[in-house]
Amino acid sequence: MRAAIPTTIPARITTRVSVLMVAVAAGSLLAACSSSGPAASGTPAPGGSAAAAAVGGASGQPAAAGDGKATCTQVTKAQVQPLLVKPITNVSSATVPDQISLSGTAQQCTFATADSAQAIVITVVGAQDADNFFIAAQRGTSNPAAVSGIGAKAVRDADDGTSAITAEDDGVGCSVSTSGEDQLPGVGALEVAAGYTSDIGDKNFAVISTALGTLCNAVFGSGNTTPDFSGLSSAGVSTPDGGGLPTDFSIPTDGSS
């Protein structure tokens, strides 16, 4: 059970960072999560380099299956911005260890707002790594749930209160996560109604995961790439003490005026 955020209204609702990096080593899963901001590891890839062009970043097309490489640089700022309330001010890419010990590298793209702790991170792996990347994501969830319409197959954790999603399509693996669901359209209000917690209900997390998954479709070059938050509903919100927030904010008087 997640602890409630203190009742004093914070300047910004904080939810746990769910930047997803999966690993399979000696048959066991290692999941690395960072709370210090996105893209904490790895060396940024040179923008517009020949290497980026070779794997499809410059052409805007996904890398061919089986070539051991995949990219996320074909995803544009315009495609990501509808997923964030605040404007994206920084876009970066990095080559990072995928720790699956086959081709050994992955590309990670970070779309951050002026508050560097608020970002969406896309991680992409290719060739044989794609299968292991997806399998590791399934094994790393307490209750794996399929997500339709994202790649050939996609999975999220229906028990973990996170919107992170991992998908696979035609030899490319992709995961998308956010450093806090409250920065996504409509989610902050649901967390307020839930007593400043992330207890907004799994149906809402399913909607959010599907919206994030549209970025994997952009990586794959097929499927719906337009995020849709219209399915978010306060019906799934767990309100504290069985009640919602007060609606009467009038100032009481002593009746003498």
C-alpha cells in the first residue's frame, strides 16, 4: 500500500519515479529505478551524428529488425508534448547499457520540461535484445497486464500503481515511463481528489499506459500515435476516509453583519 502524501498541500504532487530499465542476468531480473531525474546514466549521443543516421535516427524510420540497433530519435517533440502539461524545453538522447548482454546497448531519449525532474523517457533496444527486454518487463511485474493497440504486444503492471509500459514489435523493444504521472494532462486533478496520493485506480493507470504507449508506436512506425486521456475518470479514485475534498470554501460569519 502506498503511503499518503502529507496533507499539507505541496507545491507539486510527487509520485514515485518510474524510469524503466530492465535487466536479465543469470536468470534473475534487476530493475534499476532513479529518483534523481531522467537519463541519470549514459553518455549523450552526438546529435545528428553519422552513427545516428546509420540506425535510422536521421531518416525518421525505425531501424530494421535484426540489425542489433534501434533508435528513439525519430520520435519528435511535437509527438511527446501532448503527454506533458508543461512545455518541453530539452530533448536529449543517450546510448546506455541495456544489461541484457547481447548487443549490450540501448538508446534512451528524454523529453524534459524546465523542471528537469519532470520528463518522459523512451528506452529502445533491438535485435535479440528485444525479446529479452520484453520478457524481463513481464517478469518484473507483480501482475502483468496486456495493453492492446501498442506494437505487436505490450505489457504494464496492473498492481504497481505505475503507468510504465513496455512493448515489442518486429524485433524492436520499447519502454516509456514518466517521472511522475501528475505531470500528465488530467492526472494531477485525480491525485488531488485522492487526497494528494497516486491512488487513482488501475483503470486510470491503464488509460495512461496506453497514452504513453503511443510513443512506442512512433518508434515502431505503425499504429496509433495520438495519446488519448479522455478515458480518465474520478470513479476509480480512492478518496481518503470515504470522502472527497471539501467543496464549500465560504468564510463563516458571526451573523452580526
